[in-house]
Amino acid sequence: MKSISILLALTAWLNPTAQAPTIAEKDAPSKITIAAKQEPGERLIVAGRVFKPDGVTPLAAASVYVYHTDVKGYYTRGANDNRNPRLRGYMRTDVQGGYEFSTIKPGSYPNSRVPAHIHYVVTAAGYSERIFEIVFEGDPFLDDRVRQDAANEWSGFSLRRLQKDDQGVWRCTQDIKLRR
């Protein structure tokens, strides 16, 4: 019994932070704020709808989990652990399949040429999980390979155009279609 306790303690020490959940609680809201007003960076609002495979019928109560880096390109302070990011949010789509989150524009990873992006994990009962990243038109690290990949509806990338509203907040739409 003592060796099991030592093994558990060693495992916890070697893996101090577990993977953050990727599914929203059943009663999660459809509209959230991820980055508080005092978070450095340019404000960004992403809104969209989740649809059934026909691309027309809204999918209510789908789980939408999103996460991204801060303005400097870090997921966390210190160890920079993308399994447990600081800027993340959980939503459930409303009856029209809608969701919205307010955050900041993420930064590119430090010392890299990786475009800034927001990770998505979208799930719903009876449908295949959809995992992808949105990247933004105009990002200096966006290359032809990512553009070509993003042209495929089921790729790991979705290329989004950002527009500033009257208050100077960046906005974009990200609709999502799920498959069975």
C-alpha cells in the first residue's frame, strides 16, 4: 500500500497539471467573456452558430470549448502549458445554435512563425467531435500551406477575416458544421 501511495505522489509531482476538460457543463451559457477588461491586448469578439450536417439546421446544446494564448503568445504564466491554458472558455449553444465569446486577439508563439490562433473543440451527442484552429487573415505568419488547408471545410484550420466595429473591437464569425 505504501508503494502505491509513493507511486501516486510521484505521478502527481511529474504531472502537476492535468488536461483541462474539453466539454462544457450541461448548463454552460452560450455567451461568455474569456479575457477580463484588464487583460492586455486588443479586444476580440467571436460569434457563430453550430449546425447539423446539412449546414442549415441549428444544433442546440452543442459544447464549444475554446482556448488561446495571451497577447505575448503564452498559454500560461511560467511553464506555458497548453493542456491547461489560462485563457479558455466553455459554452453550450443556444436554441438557434449560437455562441459568442469576448476575449483578446491572441499572440503568436514566442520565437516562432506560427500564426496567432484560437483552438476549438466542438462536440454534441450523436456527432463526431470537431477540432480545429481559427487563424486570421492578415497575420504575418500566415503561409500558403495554411491558406490551402483552410480552404478545405474539414481541415484543421479556419481562416477568418477580422473587422473592427465602431468601438474599435475586432469581430469575426465562426460557424461550425458537425458530422455524424
